[in-house]
Amino acid sequence: MKILALDHVRPGVTMDDIAPHLKDEARHAWQNYGNGLFRELYFRGDRPGAVVIMECTDLDEAHAIMKKLPLVRKGLIELTFIPLGPFVPFASLFEPSHN
């Protein structure tokens, strides 16, 4: 299952709070990328933050993986998880039973 994870800096947290942990955070992200759990990683273009597309068995696994990240463990960021699935409206366009 693909899961989109969006981070949010917790209220009152500054970049000075986050900066000392970024190298460790990046190390964890690199390990998760290498083992296939993180499929894609992006910086947000609209505000500071990251977007991760994960490959997990379910949302529980995604939560378990992400709570090991240093910024999450230290309570500096929170995450929103969005499960993704196939774009099923294509079926209505191409399958005869839906015409």
C-alpha cells in the first residue's frame, strides 16, 4: 500500500530546535529509502517541510516506521498520513460495463 506522509512543525518549534537533528533525520530517511520503505521524498514548495511516499502493508506500519524518525521522537514534528490507491475512475472510461 502506498501512503503519503506530510510533516508539520509543531506549534512553537523553531528551525533552531530542528537544526541539530537534521543530519540524524536524513540518515534515517536514507536507510528507509534504501530498504524500500520510502519510495519518494520531496521538500514542499509551499512551506517548509517534507513529503514522503511510503510503501507499507498498512497505516499501522507507516505510523510505526515514522515514529522512529528523530524529529518525531523528539516531538518537533507531527505527521499526516494519507493512504493511496489506484485511480479507479479510469474503469468508467475504459471498461464496457461502465459505459
